[in-house]
Amino acid sequence: MNADNFIFIKESSMAENSINVHYETLHAFVTELFHKSGMPEADARFYAWSLVQTNLWGIDSHGVLRTKVYVERLRKGAVNPRPDIRKERGTLAFEVLNGDDGAGPVVAKAAMERAIALAGQFGVGVVGALRSNHFGAAALYARMAADAGMIGIAMTNVVPNVVAPGGSKPVVGNNPLAVAIPTFGEFPFALDISLSNVAGGKLLLASKKGEKIPLDWATDNQGRPTDDPDLAFKGFLLPMGGYKGLGLAYMVDILCGVLTGGAFLDGMKGMYKFPDDPSLTGHFMIAFQTEAVMPRAELEERMAAFVSKVKASPMWDARKEMLLPGELEHRTEQARRAAGIPLPPALYEELVALGQELGATTALR
């Protein structure tokens, strides 16, 4: 959930002339594209699910918009379609996996699954991963722990794309961080933020839609504010909250890159600037077994009280509603499961052309 949405008027994420595609059709179509690009079917299915699920939540900047570049990287060998993901180091409740340059979602899934298993044994599980690639929305992996009745934290480092206040070149990535906590209701508490004012994918989405961007989102490659998403994508992002966001971004890079023994700061390679090379991305997953400190029934009662108090908080504008992180995504998912996932015409045509190129048999309609 984007921090901008905590008090909540839902902004439209797609143009009115979008083409709606049923989520199951879209999932089958993208799965086939990844499978035809060399991935085992099970990994292709999860990779596709990670994108379609993100679209269902309304986070279109991290959804099937990324399919083409992911397919190209698989076909070029920049992303290993069949990685040997294995333990690199660690003991007890703290391990590091080597992702063997696999697809980010596949490596991240393995890391969080291992963290959950360790948490089941020790009460907490901490698993880093090195030699991975872009993993999409961090909430996907934090929510894996919440679905298992645990608290999940997921983070990843990113090639430097954020300029420090007063700096003249990017120093650190916008390094997404997600936390998911069971509420035992319709949806978990799910906070997912990048540590720039916006994620880079929103620049891509604005470009696809032919829209301008706010001036406080990013700069051009000279550090000057711009409302042109294409110039911004070639430039720098601005940190969330100034030095506060910058410091958190440093923290994530230390955990994902320095501590895992992987690449960090400018040691990584961006997938757009270096389309033929592995990104050397790192991830860091934490899972907490809540029953280690509190019976489930007690936590359910206390979380219900927490949710109730937040929801009852008054708004100065009676037309607005106080929502919890994860609630807007839940509502968007229910709507999109019924009405379909809206795709901008340019993106729809790009996917159709990609399907034709790869000989996909699933019809995108």
C-alpha cells in the first residue's frame, strides 16, 4: 500500500479507454510467455501470478507492464530461467541463499518460504538472498508470511536511482520495504513502500498513458525537477521524506547487499541500462511466529481492537474514510476480479504482439 493512500480517495490508475482482461486469462497468458521463454511451468506460473496479483491490487506500475522486459531478459540469459537456488551461508534461524541469477519473484519466494520454515522452528526466521533480479512488489512476499499466520517483512535493494538532498548523482536505490501482519479479517495489514517519493514503475505507467508527473516525483539527469516521465526515467528519483527516507534506503541496502555478501549501491546493474546482464539484486526476508509470544486467540482480539480504533478515527471530511494499509488493495482486488484488469491500449497491444512473437496459444481477450 502506498503511504499516500492512508486516508483515501482512490485515484484512477488507468485511462477510461482501457481494455479489461479477466485475471485468470491474463495469468494463463503471461504464464505461457514465461514458460516459452525457458522457465519451468511451476516457476512461470508463480512469476506470472506475481504480476497479475499486483495488478489485482491496483499497483499497475509493478504488474504486467513489466512482462516484455522480463521476457527479453529471460531470452537473453540475463535472468537464469532455471536457477539452482541454494544455501550460501548461515546457521540456526539466519541463512543466506544464492539465487543463481534467477527471476526475482522465484528467488524471493524461495527466501520467504525458508524464512517461514525457520520461524516455525525457532520463532523467527531471517533469510537473505544474493544474485537475484527485480522482484516486483515487496508485499507479495511479506503477505506470504501473513497468510501462514506470521508477521512478514520483505525488502530488496535497487540500483542507485535516488539522489540525496543536495547531491548531484544517485547514491542509493529507492529500496522497497513491506510489512504484513495478520488481522484475522478480510485482509492483512500490508504496508508496501518504496523509499523514494514514488516507484520508478509509476514513471513507466505515466509514459504509457501519455501523462505528466508531479514535479516532486523526480528530476532529469541534471537534477532539475521535471513533469516529463520519460526525462524523469532517465534522471533521478527524490527520496521519501528527505533524509529520513534516504537513511532507511541505506539501511535496506546494508541488509540486502552488504550483510548477504552480495552487490550493493553501484555494484548492481539496472535491468534497463544493462538489459543483457544479471542485476545482482539482493533481498532480505523476516518471518515472526506470533504464537511464540502470544496465543492466537489473544492476538486476534488485540488486532480486532486495533483495527476498530483506527477505523473509528474521525475524518475532517465526512465523505472520506479511514482505511488501513492493505484495505484499498483488497477492495480494488474484489472489483477487478469481477470487472477484469484494465490495461492501457498500448500495453494490451504490446502483450498481444509479444504473444504472437512467442507463438502463445492463449488468447488475450
